Amino acid sequence: MHLHTHCHGLRISVLMLCLLLSSLSSVAQQVNQHWRLPVAFEKSDAMLDTPYESYRLPVRYQAEAGKAFAVEVEHASTIHLSSAERLLMMDDAAGGLAARQMGSFTIKFDTPTEATYTMWFRCKANPKSGICGPHHESVDGQTYTFIDTRRMDKAGGWMWLKGTTRTLAAGAHSWVVWGDLFLYGAVVDRVLLVPDQQYVPSDDDPGPPARYTAAMAQGQFISEAIRVPGVKRWSRIEARTHLDGGSVQWAYQVEGGTAWTPISPNSALPTATPFKLRLTLVAGPNGGSPLVDSVRLVYEGDPFTAELAPGVRYTALPDGGCQVQTAAYQITFAANGRMASMQMGGRELIEPGDSGWAGGKLVFNQGVHVQLAAPDLLPDRTVAIRGREATQRFTFKDDRMLMDFATHGGHEIVGPGDLTYSWRLHPELKVDRIVERNTGRVAAVGEEARHTPQIFFTDGSSIYLEAANPGLPAFTRYERGPEQPPTLAFWFNTANYVNNTVVFRPKPLPADVLQMNITCTKSDHTYALGEAIGLRVHSALLYGQHFNGKARLTVEKVYAGPGQEEVVKLEQPIDLPAGTTTPVSWNFTLKTPGLYRGSYEVLEGEQSLRKLQVMILHGPEALHAPPPPADYAAFWQRAMAQLQQIPIAFTRQTSGEQQGYLRSRIQFTSINGRPAWGDLAEPKEDGKYPAILKLPPVGTAAPGIDLNTERGYVVLGVEVFGHDSTWSVEQINDFYAKGGMKYEPLGTRTVLQKPEEFWHYYAYCTIARAYDILEQHPKVDPRRIYITGASQGGGLTLAAAGLRPQNAGALSVVPGICRLDWANTNGGAWGPRFPNEPQYALMKGMVSYFDTAYLVRNLRSRLVMFIGLQDTHTPPHAAASVFNEVPEGIRERRLLIAPWVGHSGISELATYIPRWTEEDNQ
């Protein structure tokens, strides 16, 4: 079910609900069947507030001056329920809502006087996940605020979580809660609004009772036109009603008519002509809304056959079951919802009789068993098997069958949990093996076969299964016992189960069983300018039919600047017999230096079956930075001189002891008197220790300190935000409003008029001052200070090593802040994005003062730089260009290149600082 909501008086509509075909009884060839009511809202003030086809009027709460009031969430005035928003009502003692992801709910209320209100949520975490809290809030149409007051300390128990605090004028208000709320199967049942911080609820306190006034007096629901194939006669309308002092009125209107005819629940509908239904709800004198749920229409009809699509035939069977048939398969479902037969490629897979699945249940690891009921025929060639709490859906194409799961109303399964689906194989069916597509590994009996397995039978035929969504964690288990037929089982982790599907095919498509591997003639994929480049590709069609097609290689420059584009395209035929490997070699040359992406693909005609990409670094030795600004050296000499006028001192707040170390939060003064912060770890014992200056990646606080691997060092992790990362959002915004340095690593502002206004100026001076602090620390040997960082921290490492060249060694991992003159064309996440002319030249000139390409020319100790050619965040060719500026004669100069690594590191990097320390100890 999809519920589309347009606020402020606009029309609200609910799309057509699924029809339900289920056998109640069989009289001759007539079948009693029932439909769920397809409805649409006629007025915007009407609402649907559970996924069980329940209808009630919205309510409005009336706050009393100076008093807290509580809201039952299921009575909130707008709760959006759709398959996209995945909201689910759970059977809970508190009547709470359980949401893996909740769309939103809105609390509407009136305040008699101006007051400051704080919102609290009463929730209970799923025992398995133990997470509650993150969500967004908006009041009276204002911008949403993200709230992350999560708690993980009472898994399975009720707790109160604090939301935002807002000052509200007297009058009507709307408080919206939306998105990411109460993750992983947690529930929330009550919301408490407290004026003026007068009341903080304890976890054992349910809060005051929820009372509401000003209920909506009346609302109507009108269905879409109801048409059913095979209807002989409508039997009756059924509904469950709770009046709560109000009243409920039903009426129908025949197609083409204008008058509405009253009708009572459980009374006969007079005609088989298409008609609409109208449900009117009227509030009682006490303001309470009636509740109507479990609505269905019952009719008599004949079994019928329909063409769902060309070549896909649906047949309703007299016993209430159904059958779907294509040229590739035939599936039969019994009236109880079990799969009675599954024939694929002319072979029966399911054990005969009424065994269907293993017990006919969907099984959650929380112990919830869902017995499946009868099939639905959905309008998109889908048969749905409905159970009390969940639905299994089969969508039929002419060449494959898709299977997925959902809860009632189209809502996704709430997790986390493990969902297992299995069937017993036909006794005469002899399974030979289960092979993983991605690895080619043969799974043993009873073993998990991951990576979209294919099941082979002894005669060579096969059934292929795949996850349509690659992120679906699923496996196949083949089990065989001495006294029972073998069983195939499919497992899903419901915590991540969103729009995931398992696909069954009688035979695999070439694209599904094509395996490729690519190698370069040079292991690091790095070639000198003009050097011949060689690639070798091994392609294999693991199973299926012989394939003839063509192979194509496209090599193009990545992040090319104007006039730097270069593309190489090569093609050749490829012949792939099933089960064999075919090697293809490619040789070519390139003209210009830079980073290139080679895309190798196998095509059937012009349809690409599979693509493999490889990165190539060509001519890095020819990449050099342009000349720096004329006053570059004087600029930094002046900056460092100003920094030296500031006392080298810090204040600390000790956070405790850990493994023989003192841990402290420190604050010190950077350039222009601006504050800076960091985390310090120092051995308790006196002595002179080597030190490590750790610099942070983008968007994080000070890098973490690991005393398991960094013991024996004084370690300082520096922040470069410009503000204290431990502050609240309100404190940070106030700091910025008063002129605090704003963290802007990825861009520049057009209002900046000189380099000293850039965030980089503050950051570089801050890390230089952090080095000074270590150099003068009484427990630090100033001859053994090492610098390291990754990403943004990798670039800051290069800057710090250039500004403090007396360091003992720098380890820079996937560094950013390299070649800022390439900012508009480097294609990575790093570097400023310049405005258009005429400011372009001005801004480009100003950021050049912070390009690490010039600072590394000062190095005189050690530098190891690591780059991954798959890195899309900090362009590796930019870092290679900066490496070319490092003096040749320093103690150690090393560029490590990993061709298949992206924006990350390798284990070898952890060996360098310990090795340097050992060398310096001698």
C-alpha cells in the first residue's frame, strides 16, 4: 500500500490495495472469495493510521498552561504508511509502533500561552540490536533538525529519549518526527511534551496519561472503483467496528451513478456491477473517534484464467489455489498457501504431496513463526502468499521467477532477524553439486553456498539463483538425510532486507556466469612516459551454452584537464566455450602522463554482459607542479614568525589512566590567537620517548590513539576543525556566529580576499604548533618525532613535515591537498571548487599558498607516501605529482602504489614508524 500525503488541505490518496483470492468454500463451480478494500481519501483531514486497513479520525491535543502532556503515538494525527517508508505495527504490550525505518508522524496541538517545550520519546530497543534514538524533528514547517540522543544501555527495556527543545508561541502547532527513528526493530509508544524543562521522566515513569480534545468531527473514505474478474455475485461486506461513542456509516455507488445507497456491514451487496464504497466516521460527544478495521468484501466467482503478460498464464483453481505457467516453468500453489508444485525446465522440484516448504513457515531467529495463507493475484504479474504477519511474493517473467518477502500492506520485514525459506526436493531429483558463481567453489552437502549459487542436477541441467540486489546477504544450503528427500534452504538477514529479491532461472544467462580476471604486465600498473602497456584478460563462461561475441577495451584519461583528454579503443572477437578459459592480450601506448581507466567488457552485439575496470598510472615522473606564487617563501616565513610570538603552552583536562598512560584533552593557541584542541597520551614513567603527531582525516575529530600498537611513544592527535569537536551543535553555531574559524576543507568562499582567511592557513599553523608542543614536551626526545595521517591527514602530514623539516619521518597515506591548481578537473573530493571568472584566477592563486607540492620541497628526513590507484577521493596522480617535488637526497624517499586499493591503506604501512624508531635508537 502506498499512502501519498500532501499537507495543508491538499488531497490525500491511497493507491489500489491488493486483491485477495482465498477459498472459503466450494459450491459446485462457485467459489466464495474475498478482497481487501481499496480506498482513497476524499478529504485531507481523514487518515489511515495502521497498516491493517484501519480507519479513524485525527485528533488534536490541547495543552494546559505549564503542564506536560503525553501523546499516544498510534493516535498521532498523521502517520505515513507505505512500502517505501516501511512502518509496521507490532503486537506489543504497550501498543507501540515498531519501525525499522519510520516515515513520519505528526503531533498536532494548541498551546494557550507562549512556552518552551522539550519533546521526549518513550521507546524500547530490540533485544538483539539495543539501539534507539536517531531521528529528525521539525516544528511548524521549519527545517528538520537531526537528533542523535541514542541509547544502547537497556536493550529490551523501556527508556525515555530526549528530543529537541523549542519555544512556541500561543496557538496551533505541528511537531513532525521523521526518518531513521528507533532503528532495528525498536518500538516507540508515547511522546511527552514538557514545558520549561520542569519535568525529566525516568525510565520507570510512563509519564502522565494521554488525553486529547478537539477531535475531528467527521471524515470520509471513498474507495476506487471495484472491479473483479470472474465475479458472479457480491456476497457481503465485512468489517470490525469500535464506536467509542461515535458512529459509522457505509454506502455504495454503482458505476456511472451519482447517488449513494446506505448499506450495513455483513449485509449483502446487491449487484456484480463495478461500484465504489464510502465509509463515513463521526466522532462521539466525548471527542473519541470510532475505529474500523479488518475490512473485506466477499463475493462468489468462477475459477478463471488470465494472461498476465505474453507467455505468462495465471489460472485460479477450483480448490482455491492457483497456477502460473510460462514456457520455462510451471508453479502451483495450494489454497493453504503452500507451493504444491514447482516445475522448471520440465523437471518437478517439489516433493509430491502437501509438504510444500519445510513446515510451510517463514522462520525468524527471534522464534516468530508465520504460517502462510492463500494466494493473492497482484496486477504486476505477481502472486502473493499472505500469512498472519508476512507475505511472500512471486513475480513471474517469461524467463525467470522473482521471489521476495514483505509484511502486510506491502511494508518490508522489520528486523534484525534471519529469515529462512526452504523446500523439500522431489525424491527422484538427484542434485549433483551447488557451485558459487563468483568463486567457482563447489559447496558440500550441508554447507553454505554464497555468491548467487547455481544448482546442478546429475543429468547436467541446472537451476540458477541470484540476488537481484547485490547487497542481499543470502546463501543456499543443500541438506540430505538418509530417510528423507534433500532440502534446499535460502537464508536472508532481514536487518538489511529492503527491496531485495531472489531470482530463479531454469538456465543461467551468459552475463550471470561470465567470470573475468585482468592483469598488467607491471604489477603496480605504473608505466614510464611512452612505455608500452600490456594487459591480459582471462575470460571464462563457467556454465551454460557456448558463447560467441566480442571483447572491447576502452582506455581513457581520468580527471583530465582542458586539452589533456586521451582515449584508446580496441576490439576483437571472443569465443567462450562453456567451462573453459579464454585469454585475450592487449598492447597499446599512451601519449600524455596521468591516471587512466581501462574498461574491459564482453559484449553480445552492443549489449555489455560484464565489465571489468583497471587503473593505470602513466608517466608519473613527468608530472610536476607549476611555479609557486612569487612571495610563497616569504608568506610562510612571516606566518611561522608570527606563530613563534605565541607562547608554546597548553592546558589539559586529564581523562584518566590507561595501560600505564595518562590520557588528556588539551587546548592550545594557534595563529592569530585562535584556539586549537587535541588528545594527548603520555607514559606515566619519566624518561625521553619518541613521539607521534597524528593528523586527522576529513570531517573527524582528533585521530584515535591505539596504545596496543603505539606504546612506547608520546602520541598527540590534533584537531583542525577550528572548534572543539566535543561541543554541541548550539555551541558550535554560537562560536561561528562570533567569528570562530569555520571548517572548510573541501571548498572556498568567494568573500575571501587573502590567503590568511582560508581554513588551511589556520590548519597548517595549528599542526605546526602541535609539533612545537611535542618538541618541548619534557618526556619527548625532539630528535625522534614522527608525523602521520591519512586522507586529509595525509595532506596535513606533508604540510607539517614541510613546515617542521626537523622531523624524523613522515608517513602520508592517500594524501589530499595535493595539486590544488587541478581543483576544477581533478575529479576527486579534494580541493576547492572555484567560482567562474573573473574570481577564478584570484581564488586559484590564493589556494596555491597551501598546495603541499611546494611545502614538500623543504623535507630533509624521511617520507613514505602511499597511494591507491582505485582512489576516487584523493586523486593518486595528484599525490604522485607532489612526490616528484620531494628532494632526492633525503634519508628515505619512497612512493608505494597499490593498483587495486582505493581510499584506504595496506598492512605494510604499520611497519615504517617502528622501523624508523629502531634505526634512530642506534
